[in-house]
Amino acid sequence: MSGPLLEAEGLVKRFPSGTLAVDGVDLTVNAGETVGLVGESGSGKSTTARLVLRLLRPDAGTVRFAGHDLLRLPERRMRQLRARIQFVPQSPRTSLNPRLRAGESVAFNLRAHGLPVSRVPELLERVGLGAEHAARYPAQLSGGQAQRVAIARALATEPDLVVCDEPVSALDRSVQARVLNLLARLQQETGVAYLFVSHDLAVVEHLCDRALVMREGRVVERGPTRELWRSPRHPYTRSLLAAVRPLTGELP
């Protein structure tokens, strides 16, 4: 495949309340790359992620994934393609079915895409969980363990792209670092690309190759993350950097 893995152009989304949540956003994600969407709450980054996933329909714009026009695909074809585009949500405790054990949650995604559920132990082991965790319900897992289950579930289909929407914001800083390092290691092993949504520029700098800074529905600055980190041009980016705290923690 030539060109970006994911390409969105001119995305616009206005909610019935009249709020213009996304206003002309362009973004690309290349195979094996991590691109961050950063901004404060209400900046439009999570709405942009949901437009890319086709969980919301834009009022204008286009979304192409691996050469497919996602906004024009029939629902049946989109369901098939979803195996290649997976999602890690902000709160695993609300996204995981409380009635399913951890292993059953991963098996559910495998079964939904016609894949063998025998891979569950391997997937849990890949994210640092064992057989004892597979038998636990979400309420019996720590926040970091629950997020690892959500990551294992997303990786179950061997996707090309995973959209991560604030996946570590509810975790302690030391646990955040371990989960971020886990995502980086899994990317090295599998070649998966990430679109990573966060309000924390330190987290984005830790993980992302490039970053887009959003404010009031628009991208106000973009570029390689290290360049944004060292030489931000927009006052809004500088204000975000001023609030950064250093990450702590070690590899899992």
C-alpha cells in the first residue's frame, strides 16, 4: 500500500446543541507510526478520534483507511474492516463487561471476528497477565491490569491501527509509564500504528512520533513531537508544556 495508512481531511462535526466540536481537521497516520492528538478537555480530540473510527458521522470531510473510503463503505464491509482498526478507551472499567471475566472479554472480540479463542492465553501473556488474571472479573483487577485487558482485546484481531482515547489518564503516574512502555513494546513487536489521544503533552512526548495540538476544534500546531517539545510556536502549546510533569516508572 502506498500513502498513509489513515488519512482524514477537512473533518467537521457540529452537535445538535450548536457546538462546533471539530472544525476542518486534517491528519495522517503512517503504518507503524504513533501520532498524538493533544489538547485540553473540550478541544475536539476525542470527537476527532470517534469520527476516524466512524463511531460518529462527520458533517463534512473524508476518512480513508488502507485505501478505503470509510464514510462510503456499507455497514457490512465496515464491520469486516473493524478487525483492522481497534479501540482502547479511557476507562477499561466501563468498557469491559462487568459480567465477563478478563479472558472472556478478549475471547469475545476474537469470536466476533471469527478468530480462534485459543489465542486468549497468548494475548494476555503478551500484555503481562497470567492465567490467574484471565479468571478475574473487572472489579477484581487493578486499573493497570484492566487497561492491559483492554489492550489485549484490541490486539486480538492483529489490527493495523489502534485508536487510544486517553488510555492512561485514569491511572497513577507510575502505572501510566508502565502501560505506555507496554504500548511501545507491542508496537515494536507487531508494527501496529497508534492514534493516541491525550490531554497530557508529557505522555504524548513519551510515546508519539508526531503530534497535533488541538484547541476549540482546530489543529493549531503540528509536527515531530520532539520539535514541538523543544520549540513550540503557538502560545497554546507553550501553555500546555508549562503544565507538564515528568513521567516516572520503569519498563513492565
